[in-house]
Amino acid sequence: MAKLLLATIATAVLHASAYGQTQPHQVQAREIYARVVGFRTAPGHQQTAPMVAYLIDVLKRGSVPASDIAIVAEGEATAMIVRVPGSGSRRPILFSAHMDVVDARAQEWTRDPFTLVEEQGHFFGRGTADNKAGVVALISTILRLKAQQRAPGRDLVFAFVGDEETDMKTTRFIVRHPWVEHAEFAINTDAGGGMLDNAGKELIYLLQNAEKTYVTFELTVINPGGHASRPRQDNAIYQLARALLKVEGYRFPVMANSLTRQYLGAVGQVETGQLGAALRRFAADPQDAAAADMLWSVPEFVGTTRTTCVATMLEAGHAENALPQTAKGTVNCRVFPGVAVATVQQALAAAVADPQVAIDLLGTPTPSPMSALRPDVLAAIERAVHVTHPRVTVVPYQESGGTDGKIYRSFGIPTFGSSGGFANPDTTYAHGLNERLPVAAFYEGLDHIYLLATELGPVADDRRSHDR
Ligand SMILES: [Zn+2]
């Protein structure tokens, strides 16, 4: 998620106090959170299956029948789909979270990464932010719906993905499942959320409606090589280095859409100085070259203004006393929605302008369309956010990183990333050391998903009957 540079320092607004954390559903959710953080659901540890077994046990004790639980297994990754059947005929709503985490080594962390620790107003542990709080928000919502013994106005389906951080294969199985494939839209807890500045002050609430396409290319130069004592005129490493410098120097054309303009404009309202002015000018006119140039130099914003490609890995040569026979460079691109991968490949080839440098696509990119903002979803998210943060503006945005929301979108399910919690993304350390989530954000996320499920289920059904 993008982070904001903010000069504004205001009185910290502490929301933790708004939660006594004594309501039964909060106590229960915290217990489940502690258990699920304990599963090391990183690749190679075979822990998604035991985590699913634990969650099934929790759900069964919460009166969810086995017939409403489906298991999806793909290699090491196990995933789960839970259905809460509704009364109406409207298409289901999907809620999604992922159970897997990026691995963490205990010796590098201050605290054990797989033990939930509450300290300094935060929950510490791998996955506390990405994305086990989301998993618990989904489970807690199911349990609350079941406890009320009142069917929602439409089917609500909850997806627990097993491999979002790696292959997203279970997401591809989930999206084809009969309970899921006809979903009208999805809410993804793995993106979106409220932004806090360094003083803990609330800034804006971001709602993810689109993602750039993740694409990796490999540049390869092959050379006959030879003895290092007899250098040739051509050299694979020099040739690759020249090609990579041309990639560095190439700027993809400036792009904008309604999402990016709204987002940059909204950030421009809370950002000060020259950067704030550039954000506001770009939002008003993406052809403003000076503003685009300024945003090009800021890592937080460059990805929102154009396709980017950057060198990330190098591999060359086979001995210190031999001329290199092979030199390879990896270039990772984040492609603006609507731009074809082939167009990016052609642009790189034209920039490199050396037919001896092969440019190969690695893997299979998943382009995904922008999800058009739905007034009913926006209104429900605004109402849910304003329960605890009444003055915050909800702003749709396009993600430069990625989540498995792109899989749902590519299968035609409009997807909205909305976690519900407020945090400072600079100090959440998702994927990094000492990952943590503000305690308040955890409890905010629980109520957020519950409110969306109850608002978008029965309320949408009521509206339909009015429309008729
Ligand atoms: Zn995630």
C-alpha cells in the first residue's frame, strides 16, 4: 500500500480507548487471533492444513454445518470456503482473506514471530497485519451471523486463501467454485484501510479498486566467452549492463484514470509543500509535465502515474578467470491497467535497441480490470468507517503492489479492498521484521466486515424490493 509523506503533525487521536475489548465477540476473536498467528503458514511448513482444521473446529462449534464448508487443496496450500446461506435470490457477496504468510526467522525478531504479543498498543507477530487479522474478521463475522440465527438477504461466501503470497493457485480454484463463481462482487480484507500519520492522526481511508499487472522479464546475453587473459571486443556482462542502463533511462508514458486522479488529488489535500502542489496539479491535469516529473522522482507516487520497470536481479559469468558466456538481468514491471504485456515488452526492446539482448517474459501475468465503484459498496464502507472515524474521507485507489484481488477481478468479480483498520503503513512492517498491527485496527477490522456483511446482505435485499 502507498504511504504518505506528511508534514502535518496534529494531536494524536487514540482510538484504542473506544474499544473496551470486553464484548464477547472481541474476546473470542482475540483468542482465535492468538491461535492462528501460532500457525507458521509460510511455504515449506505445511501449516495451512492444520490451520484450516482448527478453523473448521471453531466454525462447527459456532453452528456452521459441515455442508457449508468446502476445502480446496493445491500442493502444500490448503484453502477453505465457508457459505452462510441467505434467503433472497440476489447473487452472493464474497469476502476474502489469506491465511498464508511470508516466512519469519525467530532469531532475527525481537519477539517470537509465531506467538501473538500485545505490547505498546500493538499486536506483534508474523501475519498480524498481513492478513491474519482479516482471517479473524471473516471468522468472527460468520460466528456473529450464526449466533443471531437470522439468515442474510443473500448468500454470503467467505474465502480463506492458502497461497496468496506465492502462487495464488488456491485463489484460482476458489474463484471457480460454484458458491463463488457467480458472486456479484468481493470485499478483500488484504488491501485498503485507514491511514495514520506518524503522530497517530487519521488521514484518509483508502478503498482498493484496481491493481497494476505484475510482470517480470529476463534479459539475456549469450557470448562464446573464452580465457580472461584474451579479452574479446564483445562481452556479455558489458552488453547486458548497457541494456539495463537503457531500461533505467526509459520512462513509460504518463497515464491516469479516474481512480488515480481521485487518489492523488485526495492525498494532495493532506500533503503540504511542493509535493502537495504537484499532486493537486497532476490530479487536475495529468498532462502537466512538471508535476508528472516531480511525482516520477517520489517512490510513493511514481507507480500511480505510469507503468514502471526496474532491474531487480543479476546473474552472470561462471569463473573469475573466464569471459562470461551468459549474462542475465531480471526486470520487474508494474503495468498500468489496460496496457498489454506485449506493449511493455516491445517498449523495452525498443529502448534497449540491441537484437542480441533477448527479452523473455517469465511466468504468466494476470492483468485485471479496474472495478467500477458501486454506490452501495461505497456507502456501506463509508458508514462502517464513520462509526469510529466520522470525519475521514473514503478515497478509491489503484494498488501498485498486488493482492489476489486481481484473480477475482480477472474472472469478472468486481473486487474492493477494504480491511477496516487504521494503521501507519510505514510502521506495520508487513513482510518485514517485527510485523505489527495497532490493537485498535484489529477490533476495527472485526466490526468493519461484520457491518459490511449485514448492510450489504439484508439492506441490498430491501432496496431490491423497493425498486420493483
Ligand atoms: Zn497480504
